[in-house]
Amino acid sequence: MTDRTGVVCGGAALSAGVVTLFVAGISVVSTGAALVGVVLLAGGQLVQSRRLVDLASASLFLALLVAALQGATTTTVLAAGGTTVLAWTFAHAAIDLYADLGTAPSTPVELTHVAGTTGLVGGAVVVTTLLFRLDVPQLSPLALASIVLGAIALTAALRR
């Protein structure tokens, strides 16, 4: 167990950011944007800044957009979008838990949150990927990235 609340969610956020870096990093520009996002995500966790986490997530999303514009596959765009959403959600959860609970034990709650949210977002990515493999009209990666942006905006609106 850990003495600091939010460590599990914070670690999951950084892990999701690194996955976005590896998935969306198909060029120098997308890799650079994702790397900046991961560094900002770590900084946001260290200083407990929601705005820095939002900026980090925007940078990760920029990496996703650049990858989409440079011809990334639908699966790549969906996976990067899902991990970007997870990074943002987990980072905010870590900050919120620490603000609410301080150093109270929270590992079981955090593990449940990480597992449930990852399952939900991962399931949505898998189902959407499978739907795109069926006989569905072709959608450009940029249009798909716009759909992911809409999902992120909806998630952000629901959190407020």
C-alpha cells in the first residue's frame, strides 16, 4: 500500500500517456507532441495542477491529430484516442482523490477506478474498431479524430 493518495491513478495516467506516445508517435512531429504531453502530465501530477493535466491531454490529442493527418490507421487513431482519454481521466482522478482524501488509504478505490474505466474505454475502442472492419462506409482518419475530440469534449463537459 502507498502513503500518498492518487499514486495508483497517477501511475495509470502516466502509463496511458506513454502508450499514446508509442501508438501515435508515427512521425517526428507526432512523437514530439506526445512526448511533451507525457512530460506535462508528469508535471501536472507533481504540482497537482488540473490545468497542466488539461494542457498535457491537449498535447497528446495533438499527437493523435498529427498521426491521423499523416495517414495513421483507424485502429491506431482509436487506440491513441482511448489512451488519451484514459490519461486525462486518471490524472484528474489522482488530483481529485488527493485533494479530497489527503493521505488516507485509497488503493482499493483507485484500482477499481482504473480497472473499470480501462475496461469501459477499452471495450468502446474494441467495438468501434470491429465496426470499422465491417462493411461500413469509409471514414477518414481526420473525421475519426474529430469524433474522438467530440468524445473528449463530452467527457470534459460531464466532469464539470
